[in-house]
Amino acid sequence: MIVRMLSAALVAGFLAAVVATGLQLALTSPLILQAETFEGGHSHASAAQGAPAVAPPAAVTLAALIVPAHAHSHAHGHGDAAPGETSDAWEPAPGFPRMAFTGLATLVGGVGYALLLAAVMLALRREPTPQAGLGIGIAGFLAVVLAPAIGLPPELPGMGAAPLALRQSWWLMTVAATGVGLYLIAVRRVPLTILGGLVLIVAPHLVGAPHSVDTVSSPLPPATAAQFAARSLAIGFVFWALIGLAYGWAWGLFARSAGADAPVRAHG
Amino acid sequence: MTTATLQTQAATRSGEGARALLVAAFLGLGLVFVAGFAPASALHNAAHDFRHAQNFPCH
């Protein structure tokens, strides 16, 4: 069972990561590169290649995947940079290596999400079918992507923000509370748990996400930030839905190969 | 005898299920941590665009 689950999670994470990586490279990475041109202290990478330090957005978008602009780590002006983080920390080279590492990170994250989805299905004792997987995948999207985005909208580099540790804590708390809340509402489904679930889902937003006082002074065009947020949420939805669908599909696929898990066993 | 065997099998299955759940949760949280939260700056830089696109709080 463990081998079958791990195999299905690997397949699901891989398939979803392939699609999500394509979407990220096409939709969000160009906006990230564009935003980095508005960040201070980034100029060395561009200048080294003879590109203008601040290019017009249209040109940046076109050249986004080839013009090196990844130097955001120098621009940690908000004082939340990890201790010891310096400008000479390793980072993937611009262009293809950076795209490859984005793909790798998406793969690692996708397999991780697929395993968590598998754990939830096991805990709920749901037989993994594509349909059941899609249901849990959408719940995952609601809890992990949409709920935290209400308080902390998807953010481009260079946008003013509250300290990282505060935002990470609020993010984790919101994901956990929304997940448990959805469970109480959708699985337990009696008035008391539905009420409790609603309270859990709303509570993090009543507490409020940590906000910086300095979100207004960002030089980033608001339209770019809005477009990034919308695209990011759309990619998150596709990612989670595919992970759920593919996990259910792959679980069925490995049914025959995992003979030890067949429902009928030899009597000892 | 049969009942005992069935009970043993059921216990084995649920024990296996619990083990599978622990393995999945542990590995899953570990991978998501590496991709989305690990503070080491090399990991942060490698996963930077993924973290932004998937709305992890990032620098």
C-alpha cells in the first residue's frame, strides 16, 4: 500500500508539475522578471549583459525569459532577509537554469502536495478515484491557495511587505484553520460542526493578515500586481485540481502492479 | 479461527494504513517545506519563482 501510494503521488506530482511549470513560465515568470526591474539594487546582472537597467515593460515582457534580471536577493531592504544572506549567495543563472529550477521546485512542491492529498484521503478512508481526488484537490486549493490569498495576495518581488516570519505564521495558521474548517463542514456535516467550521475559516481573517505600512509606495504598476495575483490563483487551481485527478487516476493504474494490495488475500 | 484470521488481517490493514498515512504526511510536509519555506538562501533562490507563483510568503 505504501509503495502504491508513493508511486501514485510521484506520478500525480509529476504530471501536475509539468503543466504548472508551463503555465508559470508562460504567465507568472515574465511578470516576476518585470517586477525585479523595479526593485532596487538589481542592476548588476542586467548591466553585465549590456541590457538597460530599467527597460520599458513591454520590452521586458518580450525579453523576460532571456534577459537576466534575477538579483532580487540584494534588494532585501525590508530587513527580513535571512541572517547571513548576502548578495553572493548562490542563485540559478538567468535564462534556462532559472527556468529549470522553477520546474524542479514545482516538481518538489507538486509531489509534496500529492503526498499530503494522499494522507488526507487515507485519513478520510476515501478510495482514491479521480473524482474523489478532484474533490480533495479542490479543497486543497481552497485551503492552501485561496484562503491565505485573501489576506496575503500573491505578491511580486519588490512589493512592500510585513516581516517574513509573521506572514509565514499567518499563512500556516490560515491553511490549517481552513483545512480543519472544511473538514468539519463537508465531512462531519452536522449543525454544530458546520458552525465550528465556519468560525475556523473566518477567524484568521478577523485576526487579520500581517500587513506592511508601506504597501503604497511600491513602484510596481498596480495592474501588473493585479494580473500576477489573478494568474497565480488560476495556476494554483489547475495545479491542485490536476494533482487530485492524477492521484486518483494513478492509484487505479497501480492497482494491478501492486498485487500485495489486492483485496483478496491468501488465508494464513 | 476464521474470525481470528480476519481480525488479524483487518488489524494489519489498518496498521498499514496508519503507517502509510504517517509516511505520506511526513514526506509531504518535508517536500512542501523544502519547496516553499526553507530559509536557506540557495534553496530560496532556486525555488523563488515557484514560491511567488504559488503564493508562499517569500522574502
